[in-house]
Amino acid sequence: MTRGARTAPVPPFPRTARFAGDRLVAVGGVDVADLAAAHGTPLYVMDRADLVGRMRAYRAAFGPGVEVVYAAKALCVVGVLQLAAAEGLSVDVSSAGELHTARRAGVPPARLVLHGNNKSTADLVSAVEAGVGRVAVDSFSELTRLDAVARERGVVQPVLVRVTPGIVADTHAFVATGHDDVKFGFTLSAGLAHDAVARALALPGLQLRGLHCHIGSQISTTAGLGAVAAAMCGLLADVRADWGVALPELNLGGGLGIAYTRSERALPIDEYAAALLGAVRDETAAAGLQPPRLAVEPGRSIAGPAGLTLYTVGDVKSVPGVREWVGVDGGMSDNLRPALYGARYEVVAAGPARSPDDGRRRTVALAGRHCETGDVVASGVGLPADLRAGDLLAVAATGAYGYAMAS
């Protein structure tokens, strides 16, 4: 590779990232060394232009007839939710705390969806009193409790029934959510989804608006989308046949994956949208249904690639014949995914170089600073041979589920 300044980003860093050779020097026109000096490290950095660009890409790919709902669980901070609201997205929250953040950000209540399993009654009270547009109901207990909360306040709360469609997603077991043996929703194959629809239609404090499902996160192919559409449209047809009700809404969740290293390929948003829209169109036509208003809930694929984390190098040690360790000032407290899932990330040197880069590299593991052997940010990373304490490193694609799971 030719050394020297260039503006083309190294995948999967944000679009405005600027490099000198393989070294990250700026994001969004701001010098990363200045960011680290001003705010300290570890430091989450978000590229606003990249973030907004991804929100707009979703709206363009799905078109004006589909509601794009940002899944705040990926990154729930006021600034990001303000951008989502300004770009015309709705917002999905999973707790009273996330709901509070969305309200602080000024997201219109009608464009809020409350999700999550094992919601507390306090969560439900907060949602009803805020006037959220939808509650995605996850259990029979929740249906009963939400009905009581709504009637006590003299309102009728719009709801979606969350369905577990029996689809095994091609992703890590910890983030697959659509198969039968999972904690979320009402299992279709066991008849629980039909029972939940019947219960929701009968409760006076609830208005059943539609169905919801989500098969998992970090989805990288369109392979399962046809099966999801078939299962959900089949249930819509059953609801019409059994209860004479044409449910007007269908929320098919999110889960589109991203590239975490330069060797990975993410499914483009427009390909994902075309496959999902085509599958729903075909299935509704086959069932003789009026097309419902669709909603999708992207989170990781909006926030993830727009973010990176800056670390400062501490101890550098070598275990002869084993490996070289580079200690950084963060770890599993700011990014749990490597320890939890074995997730891999792209890592580069950042900030100004002390001398011209001669191209020599050393292969190292980045050790987090916590008292856990599994606290390894990344392994097998090629970094400049002269790396030393005080240098900056940047880890790509940490905009989602870093801050959200930080401790």
C-alpha cells in the first residue's frame, strides 16, 4: 500500500474518516488526537454524517409507505434520537429509561414503540401515560396488566402482538430471536400467537393494530425473509378468517448486519429492502390480503458503522513464542461483545505518527484492563512495529451495543 495521506476511509470505519496510510487521523473533519486530548479515552466517537446518511438510506430504500423505526437499544442517547426524529424516523424503546431518553430528545409520543420482554408494570404505566403509539406485547400477563393500566387512565392503548414465527436465523445463538425456544413473544407453532390475538381483541383497554416479529440480529443474507413473510402473512390471514378482522399493521423488526472487519461484506440496505418488500407483496397477494402498513426496526445497521472507539496504549509486553500483548485503557466495560460473542473488530493506529511509517508491522492482541482473562478487545491485529505507551488506537464499528452494554 502506498504510504501518505488519503481521504478514502478504510472499511469499516465511518464514511468521513480520514487516514494517512493505515493511520486514522480525523473523523468528521475533527482530528482524533484533539478528541482524545479534550475528552480522554476510552472515547466513543460518532460520525454524524454517516449516521444521518444511513437513516436516509433506509427511508429511501423502503419508501414513504413504510415506517422506519430506529431501535434505540443499539445506541440510546439524546443526540442520536434527536437526529432520528428530525429525519422522520420513529423510535423503538425497551424500558422506562429509554422512554425517558426519547422524551428528552423530543421524539413525538405517537412515533414511539415500547418493546421488550418481562416489562414491569412501571414500564407500562410510563408508556401509557406518555401516550406511546404502540406497545409490542410479549406475554399474556403483560396483556392483562396493560389492559388494566390503560382502563385505569381512561384510554385505549394501541398494541402489536409480538410473534415468535419459528424461523431459525443464520446468526449467533445469543442474538437469534425468532426460533421456538426463545424468551421473546408468542410462539406461532404452539398456537400461542393465535391465543394472544384473541385475548388482545377481547380486552377493552387495548386496540390491536397489528403483528410484530423479529428473528435476530446481525442478519447477513436474505435467505430467511421469505419464510418470515409467509409466517406473518399467514397469521394475518388466520386473523381475518377466524375473527373477521383485517389488521392494518405488520412490523417485521430489524436485524440487518454490518461489517466489523474489512474482510466482511454487509448486505446493502437496498437489497435487504427489496427482498423484504417483495416477499411481503407476494405473500399478501397469495393470501388475498390488503397489504398492511409495514414497519421495520433497524438499529445496529444505522448506529454501528457510524461509530468508533479510541483507546490509549499502556503496557506493551511480549511472551516469547506465544504472543505480544498491547494493553489499552478500556476493554469489556466499554465493549462487551468480544468477551460475550467472540466478536472481531478492525483496529488501526490513530493520531499523528512520530516518524514516517516504514511499513513494518507487529501482530498483537489488545488486552483490556479488567481482571478477566477473556477481556481481549481484539487478537491477531497488525499494528506499527514502533507502537508504544501513549499511542492512540481506533476500533471500528462500535457505534452499536458498545455504550448500550457498557458498565
